[in-house]
Amino acid sequence: MINKELLNQIDNYINSHRNEIINDLRELVEIPSVRGCETHDAPYGEACKLALDKSLELFEKNEFSGRWAKSKKYITSEYGKNGKTIGLFGHCDVVAADGEWLYGEPFKLTERNGFLVGRGCNDDKSGIIQMLYSAKMIKELNIPMNNKLLFFVGACEEDGMDDIADYVKNETMPDF
């Protein structure tokens, strides 16, 4: 059961890490990870590979184990060792920035009226940052957790989701 003291700790944690959270999101948003030409090491193009690299780097920088899939279509990371596995899934690819983008430079993170704006801020680079900081907060606040978190970051959600099909085919599915 979540109590008021724990909720205050969570609020304080988020507030005290706000700049760090925004800076990590900025690093992801600045990568124009629109699907490009396939290469041996980059099935969705070089920009998507760079976004996957950055995602893995962020997890590893925060001491979460991580790895590339053999297919190079996604990365995974995890936290915890026991109990059931809870899968958290996100993607780092974005749709092309065409003339309909009205809010500023698409691959530059800006704050407007209290909202963060930039390609991927809502779908789904922010989800990657949410996964990372949720686990980081659980770890740093010593919040008891009897399960393992599995993080999946793909780069093909906007164009067919064959990254998740590859995951389902080659990996053990999480319990939840």
C-alpha cells in the first residue's frame, strides 16, 4: 500500500531530478530517429540506431544492465532479480518532421507554457525516460520490490512493429 510519506518521497525525488530528467529527454529528442535505409548494423537506419544506442547508454549510465538484441532491432535492460517479470515497452523512433509541425524545431526540446515540446516528447521517447527514472527512483529510495522490471526499447513502432515481433519470437515474454 502506498502511504502519504512515500508519495512525498516520490514527489521530492522527481522535483530534485527534474533537470536531469529533462536533459536526458533532450538527448533523445535531438536524435532525428526517423526510419532510414537499412544497413547490417542498423535495420531501421542510422538515426534509429543512434537513438537505441543513446537509450542503452542512459540505462547503463544509471547502472542497469542492458544489451542489444542479436538482430539489432531493439535493446533491453532490467532491474531486480526475483519474482515475476514486469515488462515495460517503449520506442525511440518518430514520424518524419514534415511541414505540419507547428510548435518549433521538431528535434529541439523546448518548454512552452509548462509543457515540453519536441518530436518524441509524448510518443514515446518520454516513455523511455519514464521507465528509466521509475526504476532509478525505486532503487535510490530503497522502495521494496518483489519483482523484476524488464525494459524494451524498439525503433519500429511507427512503421510496422517488426522489432516487437522479433522480440516475441526470440525472447522469453515477461509475466506482465
